[in-house]
Amino acid sequence: MSLVLVASRSVALLLVGLYAGGVFFVVIAPSVARLPGPAYVRHWQALNVDYGRAMPPLLMAGIVAMIVVSAVSWRRGWLVFGVSAAALILVILTVVLTLAGLEPLNRIADAWDPDQLPADWQESRRRWLNLHLIRTALALAAFACLITAQAVDRVPDPPARVDQAVSPGAGNEA
């Protein structure tokens, strides 16, 4: 297996694993969703700042690593290439979902005064959590694809072919 593939897949596994774990934590922390309105909105607004700063570079680096993984995996067979490309597509879908669905809700929540919430704030939270569940499933599936690619990619590289050029007269010793 090439050093480029090993390095890029390691980086992709690390970054996509961090991303999937981060979004999964929100799902397995239901107590946050049960916070009273003002506390929940303060929490939501604080996370928007942190995630808004950390996620774009993390995801871009992960996507770049997965592009390299997919390109280099082409020579490793259809299964390895397919699950590597699927991981890339799934992460891109999480980005599209975030930008199209979750970010607009985040911007709305960022404008709220936590002590004077709009009447429909719980509807926005419900919509955000539902979209976040989809994003989490996509991120976990992408991580599972990368793990699968790593697990099935056990075929050793073919031995390097050394063509021996025969020069005229070589081996004709009499």
C-alpha cells in the first residue's frame, strides 16, 4: 500500500472520526435538548461560535484527505474505491445539509435574546435536532465507510516489476 494512501486514509479517519464523534455527542446528550429555553439558547449560541470556528477547516481538510484517498484507492479495487468514494460523498452531503438546513436555523438562534425567546423557538429547536439526526447518520456512515475501506484493503501491492534490458551481445559469451 502506498505511503500516500496510508497517510491520507489515516488523516481522513482521524478527521471524519472527530467530526462524527462530535455530532454524535449531541445525539447522545439528550439532557441538553431538555434544558429550559434560555439555558438551551445560550448553549446553542455558544456552540455555534465554537463549531463555526472549528468545523470548516476540519471538514475541508477531511474532504481533501478523502479526495486523495478516493483517487489513490482507484488502483486498490472497486470495493475499496467504492466505499472510499461513498465516504467522500457522505461527508459532502453533511456539509450541504449543514449549509442549507442547519446554518439558517443557527443564524436565527444567534439573533435571539435568550431571556426573551420568540414564541416558536421550540419549533426551530425541533427542526434543528431533526436535521442534526440526519447529519449525524451521514457522518457516522462516512466514518463506517472509511473503516470498511481500511479493513478490506489488505491486498498487498503487486511486486515492482523490474524489466531487465538485454544489451546486444549480453549473455552471448562463448
